[in-house]
Amino acid sequence: MRDIRGSSGEVVRIPLGPEARLRGALHMLEVRLGEQKAAIAAWRANLEELTGTVRALAASAAICEQILDASAGPVAAARSAATDLTRSADMLMAATGMAQDTDRRPIAGR
């Protein structure tokens, strides 16, 4: 039904025929399809942006992995040297009769 105002302001309801109802429904379908098309385009744009971000993150992770791999050898060598120095210090302290400090935590303020 369609509302029309009469000359005295009253609302007069006029029934719509099947073709008018079909045209109205088709128009609303076209509007909704347009909205859906815009939403899908925005979703695709966001998906492209996310893809780029993930690729950049993967590249950064690869660089970090390379840096960690490169530093693994020097860190292992430093640890080995520190262990050797600790053993040498313990042997020196034992040879000179000095008491060994079994607590190896750093002393505050040093």
C-alpha cells in the first residue's frame, strides 16, 4: 500500500499492484547489493593491507633470526671463556688458601 495525503490532510491508502511491489523489492535489492559490494571492496582492501603487514613482519622476523644465529657463536665463546676464568680463579684461590665464595650472584653496587 502507498500512503497519499488528501486535500484535507487525511492519509488515503492506495493498494499497490504486484508490479509496483516487485519494482520496490528490486530497488531495495539493488541498494543492498550495492552496500554489500562496497563492504566487500573495503574488506579486500583491509585484507591486502594485512597481507603487506604480515609480509613485513615475516621479513623482520627473518632478520632477527639471522642476527640471533650470527650472535650464537660469540655468545657461546664468551660463556666458555667465563667458565674457564671461573675455574682458573677457583684453582688460584684454592692454591693460595683463600676461601671460595660458593654464591656466584653479583654483589649489589659492584
